[in-house]
Amino acid sequence: MSKQFVKESELSYQKSAHSWIPTTVHRHTSGLRVVQCKVQQPIYTLAIYVPTLPENDTGEPHTLEHLVFCGSKRFAHRGYLDALALCNFSQGTNAWTYEDVTCYTLTTASEEALANVMAVYLDHVLSPQLRDEQFVTEVYHYDSKGREHGVVFSEVLGSESEEAEVGERRMLQLLFGEDAAYAKSYGGLTRSVAQLTNAEVAEYHKRFYDACNITMVVTGPVGARFEQALEDIPPENLHSSGHDSRRMIPINVPEGPVSARVLFAADSHVGSVQFGWRGPMGSDVETVTALEILLEYLTEEASSPLSMRFVECKRPVASSVVGYVKQSIPTTMFIGFDGVPYGDGGDSEGESGDEDESGDEDGSDNGSEDEGKSENEEEESEPEDEDESKSDESGDDITRLLDEGYFAELLKIELERVYTTKFDGDAQALQRAVEQYGQRLAKRMESHADDMLQTTIGIDIVASHFATGKFAVGTRARIFDVVAELAQRPIEYWLELLKTWLMDARTCHVCTVPDATMSARLDAERQQIEEANAATVVDAAAHDQRIALAVEANRVDLPATVRAGIPEPDAGGTSALPHTQLCAEAHGPLAAVQVLRSDTQFVSVRLHVPTTAMPEALRPFLALFQGLLLNTDVQLPAGAVHKGAKLAEPLHVSYAAMDQQLAELTTSRGSSVGMGVEPFVSSWIDEVFVVSLHTTAEKYADAVRSIVQAIVFGSFVTERISTVAQNLLADIAQIKRDGGDVLAACVARLSAQDQAGRPRWIANHVSLFDQERVLRQVMRDAASAAVCLDEIRRVLVHAPGMFLSLGMSDTDDAQQLTNAFVREWQTCMDAYSQYVPISEQPNDPFAIPREPRLPQLSEPLRVHITLRSIQASFAAICVPCALREHPPSEADFDTQLAHLPARDFYALQLLLELLHRTDGPLFNAVRGMGLAYGAYFELRERQGQLVFLCSRASNVSGAVLAMRALVARVGEHWDEYVGAFEVAMARSALVFSAVDEQVTPGAVLTMCVVSAVDGFASVGLRNKWRAAHLRAVTIGDMRRVFDTYVRRLADPQAAAIHVVLTPPGTLLEPELGSFSRRSLSEI
């Protein structure tokens, strides 16, 4: 670069221990800096960092983040920025706000596209319009009836009384002091947002958004085109007014309390406890990294000390524990326990709902005992005896866990035990933890180098602004060298680290306690506020007219001349991750083996086992099986290989020892009911069980052997079953507090009708509704559950149609890796007492059922559910849509493609992208009116559904009615909404989606599986199929699918499923139709 930009520095970031990412820093004459990281990948990321600090609870940084997208002084038309971005191979712009920074982001699929958008984006950040009309719709207003609206208001309303938000806010106040910037609400609190003015936001922008305060970070293979685009920015557009916002954040330790007990809206018997410490400054990279490793050692695995003491014990006092370092100034460290029983602990085995009507209590004995830390090694004796004695020693009082100070004492005792035993007498424990940390870091850098760089550079940008006052990046540029140095540290180093930063340091803790009465109080407060607001309205008609004028002034309306001037990049500028897909010879239990070669340091293994033949009686226990597999004891037979040696006699390996072994051999591993699905959530493909692992080529054989041994010889002892079941029940309690999760579960349950004469869908069996009942029963009778779990294992290991997906480097031998897997599998099966050899495999291992599941409705099904844990509302409307993307038969691929059989599928996909894009028609109809934070359409091809979803609504009735009105307007004024420009914009966005879903080795491996299940021989053929269809779709095609499918969503009399989830006391407008009021237990 030259002229306006001067090269300030050059450096390189380690991508691994032996590879580097060249990085340069340029400085504009205004003080604005550009950091370029030349990552070799198919996508480009841009992030504009603005260091910002909240000065009160009005949420000025968050509010300004929203208003920036409403138009700039040079590009005044709202929607121009996102139309430009969408036309340039992206999914639009986005942004996020944190305690000390606001960041504006863009991801595109070509350098030309990035260059086209960058200058306009910068102009919006530096010179937003900030008009009063924009504030009305985007931030806050109330109508003539006093009802409050606004996008920011709706977002804050939906989160400010949630458990995590309440607990974090109080923790930061304890750590930094109530007057500190970190203790303020950067997102805003509803009552403070209601007092904020547009003038205050404009003044905040003036203080923080000067060019001299801003840094832009770009990743990807950027070159001359982008650099020229920077130089082409008119100097006056980047002018600095000299408002330097740099300041030193005080780092003095506050005086005052170190503990608190806070309430959140919920009526279940589960809360949480969080501990926090102030750490070193972020510039001390070695100590910060060492603390990250130490916290991972304490919490990351099931065999970690805090997991064993509090979570994986006979009577768990938490369902999960996590430890991490947060990059504040100074850094802060946290250990958090979720799923902590409250009161008598009834939620652990009994009611775990947050519905308006409380569920039934089970009344089972939870007890008050808890085990202590068991040894991290294999044992030949039964583990129950050891656990029982440790439980007697601990004697945790379950009724006091959320009392202030009680859990803190338990944690203190456990940390002291870890210290005095010198990490359980294992001198190599932290060296292994360092190695595991380095492997996980290398995996993240390989898969998400752009995100990792943005994060680490962003940390330096904030520290330069608020800690040192001098710009510098690269503090973590040599992170792999730091990790290598930490691997050489003696055990005394780690003991001193534990004692200095956790045991002897000022420890803050917050207990978040569920309060069943809070929802009613909040509802009453909102009623009073609405009445007070309404009382200020003198002329209702004039008041609503002013709001209507503001909405009109802020709507998207791009003139034809503006649209014509939007540059479109050359599609030839996009690229893909280089890879080769092939098949290895399948034998043994495998019906097929997919192989993906790419530039990777790791081997990825995914074993897919079809479950279509799983008996009905066993299906309810699959979620528990998933929770226990790889997390239970293993009974190895004589002759099995263990730690490199063949066993002369049987060996019982404890779950902790097995977990530690797997942690050493893999960077990650897991299992799931369905593909890529969390427990209790319906998967897009549920009739399959998946076991996965990531490891290195050197550890592959041992990792595969250990995983297969865990599958075949896992011992489902009643104690582990009870422990995992109790933790899963606590997880359900937390899931049922989240409006989005509950809505998804309700829609999945109501829209997946079981078929007569065949087993119920696995998705229905593993839903949180069924599982709550099943897990309670397991707690009462773990022995019977053990029999079912053993039988599930027997069915799975004999299941026909298993297929293996392998991701590897170009130098790995695919057949050798396949043979190693088959060899280990067959060795274990030969020793498995219930093994019956399978003579034949099915011809098509990918033939996973695709039957439609929607119930045959003759009229609308409308359900209204209330939750005490939410303050904003959610809604979904679901209609049948039988369109398919994949080839309809096994005939010649090109012959089928010539007839474009999926034309309507892609026409609908294009239409939905056009309608619900950022600053698009649906966006403006719902979010633009301030009715809800989110609204979009979703085509669920495998489920055969078209869905409208609305999230975090302050007026859910208004949001649904606005969607209906929009669909009617589109039908009446089609040409105004759907033209060549809009279609090109939607196509461009889908081009980006195609690139983005294949940007990493792991993502491409997933697409290999998805493609095969959908009938494509390879990912390349799927891409060819999609590209040909998208090119062929016409506006006439889009009109046809609009009339056939989209209109149904807006028809109140159509046979559709309507689910609305609201806080108690919310009344739905009569225009929505007649809804039946149900509790969650009745779904």
C-alpha cells in the first residue's frame, strides 16, 4: 500500500507448531488501522473493531450497533449496505457488542466481493445517520395503549431475567465494583433503555467512533484488489475529528462483598453457582495460557477433578462444570456449576418444568450424600464400594447448595485436596493436559483459523485501547511455542499457579436461585408500566400516527437507480477447499467407507449405525445410552489389548480411567442419536446412531481400539446409570427455561406423527417431553434400565448397514486406516459374548427413512403455552411441504439433472432467501416495526415442512399478523417484491452458503455424509445439481411455489400447526384464531 496507508508492522501468527500466517498492519493518516492476515481458505472475513465502554445501563454501545445499519450520511437509503453485501456472495452484515468492544462483521466468498462492500461498511460505522425515526423502530417506543416495542427493547426483554444474564451481571459487579464499566449492562436493561434518547446515542458515537479509534481486521488470501479498494476510499470519508477514546481501565481490586445470591424467573428446582477470580493482564500470555490449561484440567473431562467430585458422582450436586479464562482487563477466570439442586432437590428426579402449570413431583429419594474424588486409574474391584465410602465422607447437604457460601466451602476443600495430593499423585497430569490443550488448539486453528485470529487480534486491539494506550497486536502470535514451553514446566509450577490464582486469591461467587413468583411480579410491573405509558398519551390517533410515520421513514426502499449501481462480483472469483472424495473397500461390519482427503493434521472418524430396526421398547433409552457411552466403566476380557499389552485376565476399567485414556488419545470424541444433535432435540436425521472421534495419525490405532472397546465392553452399572440420569434431568430443567429450545421441542413433537404399525420415531422418544418421564423411571429402577442399555448395545453392534466416514491428509493410507478399524472391531466382537456373525450387508447403507411425518390435519392445530422463565414471546407456524432436493431415483445422474426435477425446491429456497434476508420484506414487516427481535422462514426438507419462526417478540400477535399482511401484499404486488435484482441478490447469498458449508475439512466430511444420505454419489455432484437448478429457476417458478406453499403460512384457516410460547398473562389477539391453552406436560 501507499499514499493514505503506511505499513506499520509485519508479523506472523502460528497456525501450528510449524506453519505460519503472514500478517501486516497498515495505518491510515486518520489513525485507522487495517490488519491483514493472509489465511489460505475459500472465504474472507472482515471485522471492524470499535473499543467501547458502557457508562450506564442504557445499552448505548448495543443500541448504536443496531442503528449503524440503518443508513449512513453518504449512503442514506436504509438497506443499501445489506443489499450490497448480499449481492456480493455473503449472508449480509452482522455485529456484536461486548463489555469493552463493538465489532461489525462480514464474511464473503471472494476478494472482489470483499472490496466492493468494505468502503460502504466503513462509512456506515463512521458516519451513521442516527435519525430520530430510526431510534423509534430500532430501539424503543410505546404505542397509544402503552405497549412497549423496539428491536433492542425486544432483545433485552428476552434476556435480562434469564439465569445466565442475571448471574453474570452480578458476578462482574463483585469482581470489578458496581461503578466499574465492566459492571454496567452493555446491552441495556429494559427500564434504562426506555429512558435513553437518540441524542445520547449520537453523543456516544462522537466520543467512541472516531477513525483514530478503529481497527479493521481482514482474513483470507487478500491481495492487490482489496488493497486498491482501501486506497480508493476518499480521504474525507476516513477523517478523524480527534476524539481519541483511549483510557486506562482502573485495575484496582474493589472493596465490598465477594458473594451474592440472586433470583431468576423459573419454577424448577435447579439453579447454578459461579465462581470468579481476577487474573493477570492479558499481555502475560504464558500465565494466562497456563491458567486456561489448569482450568481445563480441573473441569474439561468427565475424569477431571471437579467433574468427579461434583458431577460424575453417586449423588451429583451439579449436572455440569466448566472453567475458562475471559479476556477482560485484567483477565478474569471462572468456574461455573449448572444444574445445581435447589431446596429439597426435587427437580433432580421430579418436576423439572418451567411451565405455568407445575408438573408432578416424583417424590423419590435424592439423598444428601455425595462421593468424593475417585482415583484416575483402572480398578479391578467394583467402583461402587469406593464411591460409597467417599459419599459418606463428603456428606453434602443438598438443601444448602444454593445458600451463600456453602458451595464455596465445598470447592475450597476440593481445591485444597487437589493441591495437597499434588494432582492425585500424578506427576505427569499437567503435562498431559498441556499436550491435550495444544492438540485442541491445533484443531481449532485448522478448522477456524479466521475466527481464532479475529478473536486473538481483537483482544489485543481492546488491550491497546484500554490497558496500554499503545497499539500493538501479536501477543499470542507464537502461542504454540508458549504451549511447548509450558510442557516443560515441573509440577511445582502448576501447584504454585493453583495456589496463587485460585486458592489464595480473592474468590467471588454468585448463586443463581430459581424464583417461581418472579414471573408474576415482572408481569405485574409491565402492566403498571403500560398503564403509566398510556396515561401520557394525550391524543392516541396522533401518537400512533407519529409512530407510523417513523416506521415509514425507516423502511427499506431502494430506488431503481441505486439498485442498478450495486456492483456484482464475478462468480469465477469464488473457490472451494481443495479435497478429494473417494471410497475405500468396505468389509467386516461396514457396508460402505467414505474417504475425504484434504490438507489436515488430523484423522476424523464417524461411524454411522442405522437404528431403523431398533425395537420399540428400547428406543426410549437411546438418550441415556448416548449419555453413558464413552462415559461408563469398561469390562475388558482376557486377551484384549490395553495400553499396548495383551491382558492375561479380565480387567475392570473405571469410567474415569477410560475417560482419561480417551482424552489422551483424541482431540475430541462423542456420540449422538441422530446426526449432529444435542440430547432431547429432534435431529434432521434421527434414525441413526453416530460415534465420532478426532485424533492424529500416530494415535489412530490406539484411539480406535479404545473407542471400539468402550462401545462393545461398556459396563452399564446402576450407579453410573443413576448419576447420568440425574444429570440429564437437570439438563432438561435448564432447556425448559429457554423459549427457543422449548418452541423447537414443541414444534418437533406436534409435527412428527407416529405411524401405525411401526415403532415411534426416535425423535419423539428422545424429546424432552418423553425423556423427563423415562429418566424419572430410570432413577427408580436403574437395574431394569441396565438391561435395556445392554440390549441397545447388542442391537447396534449387529446392525446392518453401518457406514464409516474418514477424513484424513493426502499422505494417509485410506485402506490401511479402514482395515485397522475393521480389525479392532472384529477383535472386540470375537470376544463379545452375544456376538452373532452377519452374513450379508444391505446394498444401500445410506437408505435412511424419509417418510413424511406431519399429521394429516383437516383444520388448524393452535396451541398456546406459557412459561414462567421467559419475558419475551416465541411463535411458529408449520405447514406441509413435500418438495425434495435430491435425485428422485437411481437413474443416470446427468439424465435426471437434464429434467431439473428439484426446480420447485430451489425456487422456494430462493424465494425464502429473498423474503427473510436482512433488511428484506419480512425483516421490515416484523423487526422493522419493533415487534420482535427475529422473524424468518425455514424450509425443512427432510421433515417435509415449511415453517415461519418468530423469536423474542415484545408483541407476538402483532408479529404474526404482520407476517400475514406481508404475504398478502407480496401476492397482490408481486412485481414490487420479486424482480431480477432481488432474485440476483438471493442467488448471490446462496452461492455464499454453498461455499461456507464446505470451508473446512470437517464441514466437507459432513457434506459427504449428507450428500450420500440424499442420494448423491459425491459432494461435487451435489454442488453441480444445486448450481444447475439455481441457474434455471425463474420468477415464474418462484410465483408458483409462493402460491402453493407460502400462502398457507398466512392463511388462518389452513391446516397448519401454530405454536405460541409466551410469559404468563399474555393475551393473544382474536385475529390469530382460537388457541387451546396447554401445559408442557400436555404436549
